[in-house]
Amino acid sequence: MGAMVNVNGRVVDQEHARISVFDHGFLYGEGIYETLRTYNGEPFLFDRHMRRLRTSASMLSLVVPIDDAQIAQRVRDTQVAAELGSDGTEAYIRILVTRGVGELSYDPASCPQPTFVVIVKLQVDPPEQTYEDGVAVVLASIVRNHPGSVNPIIKSNNLLNNALAMQEAVRQGAFEAVMRNYRGELAECTTANLFIVKSGAVWTPSLASGLLAGITREFLFEVGRELDIPVGEQVLRDEDLFEADEAFLSSTTREIVPIVRVDHRTVTCASQALPRQGRGAHCGRKKTVAPCSFAFRASSRRTSRPRGMRRTDGGRRTGCRCGRHWARTFEP
């Protein structure tokens, strides 16, 4: 079944979804969005995504026309229409808010009513081989937006910056592109945040490096604190990625994906990169890959778990830190 689309409260299939060609989201890219996925049919970390949606909207002086409860209801209605979530299937959800229909003008006053769209389709995870063998990334020549132009904190519909960088990755047969900021520091991937592991500590570029405040990124800080694994922010450059013990990317829909190659250079595997409890876990796989040794398992003592979340491993603390198993541990 294809996607179901909710346009301003009306649910239709993707073939019949319509917005005006005079919508400023189409004309000028004036809009914001959030991408979510479900576990056991429930949108994961919904409240956090809504907070970020409203932060993005405020930075564009854009009004989100309905409250969070109404947004949740529209998501549910669209999910039911898509027949996803009740039979073991999971949903990919995209929520978009645009300036709305108006004149051929940059004046926001010409758009009296924002457009609110919810897209729901089947969540398709990357192939298992992606998590087993890891992926290649490239360092893009395209520079991440300067915060003084279109601030990367805004999750904007205008994704030309990201799209151009991703085109470089596609041309080189890579899974993702890593973007630098105007100072030459590593920022993020086109659709994911970037992490490295060095000497048992986990590092990711700070928001000051010009990147989106990823929801999964934020969550990894919390789980790292629970497991007493240092997770911090610092300025990262090319050599930090090349010399990392491990590297991975994080995103809502792909969870944690190990990086094993950067610009045709192999990311070093250091068997002593993490404490003993984090190494040597095969997770039932045919082989262990280097970045599989870091991703997070929560302990049964977790007290800060978001509402509606439960453990799926019987509450045991284990040595497995496989990225794939991390996400499954946190199914709501």
C-alpha cells in the first residue's frame, strides 16, 4: 500500500493528495518538518519532536495551526487509514507545516493560513547487512549552512544544502555524506548526526558547529549517562574521524548505523576502544564488526525513560551494544 496523506485534516491516498502551486512551501521552501517512526505502532519520542517542530516554527515566525493533541490525532487518523501499526507493521511519519497559500511575494502576511500535512507510509529499515557490515561515507565539498544564513537548527523544508551534499555521496557510491561547517569543522551528515568513539569516550560535534539538534542524538546522551559511558560534544575535524576507534551515525528512521569507511579510508578498529562489558558481543550475528561494539543498552534501573517505553530484553544488563539491538531495547 502506498502512502496516506493528511492535508489540513483531510486524509487521502498519495495519488489524490494536493496542495496549491501558490503555497509558499512550494514556491520558496518556506516550511518546516519532522520525521518520526513508530515502535509497536506508537510514534517514538513524539513530544520531543513536537518541541523541535515549534522551535523551528518560531525561528521562521511561522504559526503551527493546531496543538500537539490535535497533531497526534491527525497522525493517528492517517496511520489508521494507512493500515499501519496494528498488525506488526511500523510507520514512517512526516509532519510538514508551510507558510500556506499566498501571493507571489515574500511577505508572510500574504499567507493567511498555514498548510499542515501528515504523510504516513510503511517504515522500511535498511537491510540487515547495513548494520552487520557498516557503511561508507564521504566528506562532502558542500559546506553546511552558515548559522547566519539559514540556521541548521531549523528543520527546514528547504533542503537544497543537504541534497547537493547527498548527490556527492550517491555519485561515489556512499551511504551518506559528512558535511563540514564554514570553519572546516565536522558538522553532521545530510540526514543524520555523526558520532566517533575514541579511547572509550563518545564524541559528537556541538550545536555550535552548525547542525540540527537530532532527537536520537539527544537520546544517546541520556543513555550514555545511564551506562556510565562518557558522551560529550567537542570540535571534530577530518583527522578525528580518520583516527577514530569507531564511528557511527544516528537518525530516527535508521537508528544507529556503523561507519567503516570514510573517503576510501578504513575507520580503525581498536579492540580496547570500550570497557570490557562493551566488547566481544556477537549478538547472534555471523561476525562482529568494529562499530557494533558501541551502541547503547539501558539498564533495568533506568528512571528517565520517556513515557510509554518499556524494556524488551527482560530487564537484563548485557554486554551487547549492537546498534540494531539498542533501538529494539527502546521500543515503546
